[in-house]
Amino acid sequence: MAFASGNVPETQQAVRIDAAFPGGNILVDRIEGDRVFLRPDRRDTPRWWFYWYYRVRGAAGRTLTFAFTDGNPIGVRGPAVSADGGRTWAWLGTESVEGASFRYRFSHKADEVRFSFTVPYLEADFRAFVESLPTGPHLRIDSLCKTPKGREVEVLHVGRLDGGCTSRALIVARHHACETMASFVLEGLVRGVLADEDDAARRWLRENVEFLVVPFADKDGVEDGDQGKARAPHDSYMDYSEKSIYPVPAALRERVPRWAGGKLCVVLDLHCPSIRGGRNETVFMAGVPGEGAWRNLQRFSGILESLPLKGLPYHAKDNLPWGQEWNTSAKLGVGKSFPLWAGELPGVELVATMEIAYANASGTAVTPDTARAFGRDLARAIAQYLRRQGGDGSGSRPASAKAPEDQQ
């Protein structure tokens, strides 16, 4: 799970750098004076990726430069920094960044400072979130399965849970362990359904829709601090063809069709994109094959874009259709993705991979607060979409919104 600093000259032992805690990830090559040379630990990820999270102790009063030796894994707002043991985080900013290195001045009282590519989100954060939720008939916590390392994989049932719902929605996050900002959006979405405010959209969701929410599709990867993305031989996102090799995809493939009961309409898989540039600095959705599926995604996108968004900006023009850029079978690689599997389930209308930028969304800083606010916006958009589709108990919603050419 954790990796100590390693290869540290005896003269520099006062500065201690490690990743020996949940979510930690770093390899330290060497320390030369006030310069630390280090790199992300890819572990079982053959390709380059950029997640890292470590702590520094014994550096009070010093200014250190952290230089990465394997590519540039520093995001567009610099590293995330925590001076209180990982409870709160802030972006350091780009002023202290130069290429693949950043500089940090430790206060004289700094017993420990943590640095990460992104704002971490772990099981402890999820547990604290669940404890903050209102109890009652609209929330149930269940177990989906166990991980290979014996960890419990939680699942939430949210909304109308007595069997009388008119629609169901499946929300999954962290198929790629390192994509932490998706978890804050998921928090906001859940709270957007359960919040006590006198809000028509929230009341409608609680009265009509049952959500099945999976917060950690790669729980071991999240807690161990893995990249998760492009894990060999394939990652959990691509584990939905033939026989699944990971417990969560296998459990979802067994449970979801039974739970759906012909009412599953919306499936969203929450992710974060790559490190920087272009579409990676936006919030966007990637579609699945089929003209009908794309029309439904665009319809939902129009609703979301039209809302007075209180969190992150969203523009439907940034969406990625099937067959473009990385959103192709050839680019995705071996296996079948979760959205492709979900799109084959009976009656499903809206399926999308939703990508939430790590740090910069169309000029707005991505933080836990702005991501949670966007999650609440997302809940409101789901309510409007389902009501417009006829998911209001009237029975007017068709069994499938796919175009005839998609129903092969």
C-alpha cells in the first residue's frame, strides 16, 4: 500500500518523505540538499500516468524543491496541499511551479505537509459523508461485494426505495482509482436527492426515482493509492466482456439486471480525464454507439446546460461522440467498457461517461465545494430529463428510447 522514501542519503534523514497511509503513492529517487527527486509509482500500470500523493515531515522552516523525474505530473493549478493531515486541501497555484518541479516553503510549525496531484478522496471521506446524511426511508446502505484484499465495497440506495419508483438510475464512480474529483460530484448528487430543502426537483426524485450508487468501483486501488487507469491486463472500466476478472464488475453484471426491473433509464459513470489541455480542462460527457443514444445524451446535455449552474460550468459542445478521439473500441483497448455494457441493458435510455476536470473546468477552479455543487446540479438535471421523458408515473415513457436502427 505505501512506499517509504528510499535511497535517501544519511545526511538528509531529517527530512522524511513517504506514502505510508491510505491513498499514498510516491517513489523518491534521491535528496540533494533542498532538492527532492521523485516520481509517481505506476505499479501495474504499463503506460505513463500521473497520480501521486505523499507527505513530508521534518522540513519545518525550510524551502524545498520537488522535481519529478518521470514526465510532468503536475496539474494546471499546481499541486494540492494540505497542512492538517489531509483534512482540508488547497491548490498551491502555478507561481511556485517550473516545468516538472514545484517549490514549497514550510512554516516553522509545519510538522507534516501533504502534497498530491489531486484532492484525495478515500473510504474515510466517504464514511464521514454517509454519517452526515439524513436518515430515513430514502437512504439504505448495502454491500455490493468484497475486494480481493477483503475490503467492503459499499453501495447506496437513494430515493424511492419501497419498490414504487417509476424510474431507476445507476451512478458509478472510481472505475479508475485516481480520479478523485468524481467522488465529490457523487457526494453532491446524493445530497441533491436527499437534502431537506423545499425543492420540487428533489421531492420529485425522492418520490419517483431509485438511485443505485457505487462510490468505489476499484476500492483496493483507491485505498492502496494506485493509478488504476490502464491497469494490466485491463482496468475495471474495461472489465465488462465475457468473464470479469474484478469483483465489482462481476457483481454489477449479476445485480443490476435483477435490480433494474425494467425501470433502469439513466446510467452515469463518473470519471476525470487526462492531466491538462483542451477537453481535459472541461466537464464533458462521452457517448456510446447509436444515433438514439446520442440524441438522448444531447437532450440531457441541453437540460444540464440550461440550468443556472451553481457548481462547475458545463457546455454541451464539449461532449465527445462515440467514434472520435479516445472514444472508440480501438482506443479504449481490450475488453468492453462499463458504458457499452450498460447501454445493452433493456430499457436504458441515457448512458454516458461523465468526465470532471481535475483542477480547471473552463476557467473555474475545481474544488471539493464546486464539484459537490455540480453534483447537486446534476441531480436537478436528471429530474428534469426523466420528467420530460415521461418518467412521472404516467406510463408514457417508452420501453426504450433507442432509435429503430439501434434496436438490432
